[in-house]
Amino acid sequence: MNVDYIIVGFGLAGLAFAEELLEANKTFVVYEDESQTSSLVAGGVYNAVILKRYTPVWNAKEQLETALSFYQKLEKRFKVKFDQKFQTKKVFKSIEDQNNWFAASDKPKLSSFIDPKIENQKRDGIVADFGFGNVNQTGRIDTKKLVDVYRVYLKLGRKIRYEKFEHQQIKFNEDQLKYKDITANRIVFCEGFGLKQNLFFNYLPLNEVKGELLTIHAPELKIDFLLKSSIFVLPLGYNHYKVGATFNWKDKTSEPSEEGKLDLVEKLKKVIDVPYEIIDQTAGVRPTVRDRRPMIGKHPAYSNLVVLNGLGTRGVMIAPTVAKQLFNHLENGGELDPETDIKRFE
Ligand SMILES: Cc1cc2nc3c(=O)[nH]c(=O)nc-3n(C[C@H](O)[C@H](O)[C@H](O)COP(=O)(O)OP(=O)(O)OC[C@H]3O[C@@H](n4cnc5c(N)ncnc54)[C@H](O)[C@@H]3O)c2cc1C
């Protein structure tokens, strides 16, 4: 088989790059071994504001525009709803917190997202002594549904193989690559935390941050917005909510843990005061980078081996933008943003 590209890994990164290839009528095959779960368990929330510091996400406006039209296009193609739009309500911790919010709402890059009004109305079931602030243009992509639907689509087109990609089996033939029965022009590695086992790119400084989430059933909690306090509570419909997420820098497994559950239960006590039942618990490892920028580009010695990784805690917003940049770089010689180019680690 002769293809333009092999994609290794099919989470949000692999999906966004596959979409670029489909648009450009390029041929490709995906390898997926189901070793990582980040894109399947993600909260899927998109929000242009970093609510810990009241600062804008890097290139927030551009990223959000690209992402929303990307998911809208996929909704049309598959006739499936992936994007659930809602408002986010930030719970204030103190009067000082309210003042910081008010000051942030005046900044040019934040004013279209942050509503300066402080909402003091008490809401049943929610602990919020200092009220809420509203963030606009937020929502959630159902990433599991999206990845699952797209994988079925690839399977029907015989474009996905459910097996582990073995890096040592790549053979370099002049300017092409051979992997088992496939000859390809390039291989793009979109392996998430699986990058650690990649012989060619494991020099990149990827940090693992495990995250866990609970799904709860809380019939007395009637909210149709995302509640953001020390954790988020995200409405799924039918009185079900996703609660998350934890941040664990030591555990590198994708298994749900008792420690993760207790952490979330403890935090949830300070956020809601209605009874609930835990229905499910999931976990995954976020592929993060210390400078909080993705890592894209060609291998310094083998230019037809390429990486797309480091989507961190915001894969939903950033994946479509960086996949586009990478494709343009590979096919049209476009410059990579030095902030995302892996050359910064050479
Ligand atoms: C608990 C949690 C909550 C999150 N919440 C949000 C959120 O609300 N909003 C947001 O934007 N982001 C969120 N994220 C982050 C988001 O999930 C990531 O940014 C994104 O999923 C990373 O996508 P990826 O494709 O790079 O990696 P992954 O999703 O890990 O995909 C990599 C794929 O490569 C496969 N693979 C790896 N090695 C091989 C190999 N050798 N052969 C074949 N296949 C291989 C893996 O099986 C996997 O499917 C969250 C993450 C977690 C864990």
C-alpha cells in the first residue's frame, strides 16, 4: 500500500491532522493501539479565559474561531451534535477575587468573554458566599463521541488499524518510508503521552499530568451552566454531571484511583450541598509541556518523521489550529510559529 501519510495515534491531535489530510485529498492510514485515553475522558470544555488568573488563553480569539468552525463542520458531516454551548459561572472566593474579576473584565483581550457584573443571586444547591461571574462563549465538545464517530468513519474507509505502531520497524528508503506493508511519504506522531516510547521524539520534554473525573447523578442540582470553582461541575443532561478534574504529576497510569475519587469528593463538598450518587469514574494522562505550548514540527535528522503533541489541558481549542499550521508547513513550506516549533528544544 502506498500512502501520503501514516498517522500514529487517534486522539484529538490525530483527528485534527486527519481532517487536514481529508480536506486536501491526501491518502493516509492511522495506527491506534488504545493505550492512552486523554481525548476519550476529557471534560471537553472550551473557554478563552484562564480562570485561575483571569488572563486570556494564548491566541484565544483566533483559536476559538478556528475550533468552533472545525467542530461545526464535523457536526454537519456526521449529522451528530458534538458542541454543547453554555455559560460558565465562576464562583468567587473573596471580595478581592471579585475585584480582580472586575479589573480583568476591562482588559481588551478579555472584555468580550468576561461579563463585569457580579451575580449575587443565591442558587439552590450551590455553595457560593461571594457570588458568581459569568464567562461567555464557552461550551463543551463531547470528545468521546467525536473520536468514536470519526474512528468508525475511518474504519468504514479502511483507514485505521487497531494495532501498536512499532517505531523500530520503520525503514528509510531514499525519500520515502516503509513500515510493514505500507510505503509513506511522512509519518506524523500524535501519540499523546505515548510519545515517551517513541524512539525518535522521546527527547522532547513532555510532562505527564494525570487527570480524573467523576460522573454524578444529582437530581436536586438544577443547573444548565458550567459551574467553576476549585473543580468544575458540567451538566450532561438528565440530572447527570461531570465533575473534575484532578491534577496528579506522579501517577502515569490511565486507571481511575481511590485517591482521585477522594480528592474530588472532598472538593465537591465545598461546591454543592445537595445529595448525589457517583455513577462513573474515568482517568487519562494529559500531554503537557512546561512552557504550555504545543510541540509540532519535523525531526531534526529525519525530516519525514513529524510530531504533533503537547496539547496539554486545552486540546479542544488548540488542536485544529496547530494541525492546520503543521499541514501548511509540511505541504506548502509555511513557517511554524517559533513558540510551537520543536526547534525551541534543539
Ligand atoms: C481528566 C482530563 C480532563 C480534561 N479536560 C479537558 C477539557 O475540559 N478541555 C480540553 O480542551 N482538554 C481537556 N483535557 C486535555 C485533552 O484531553 C488533551 O489535550 C487531548 O486529549 C490530547 O490529545 P492527543 O491526541 O494529543 O492525545 P491522546 O488523546 O492521548 O491521544 C493519543 C493517541 O495515541 C495512541 N497511541 C499512543 N502511542 C501509540 C502507538 N505506539 N501506536 C498506536 N497508537 C498509539 C493512544 O492510544 C491515543 O489514542 C483533559 C484531559 C484529561 C485527562
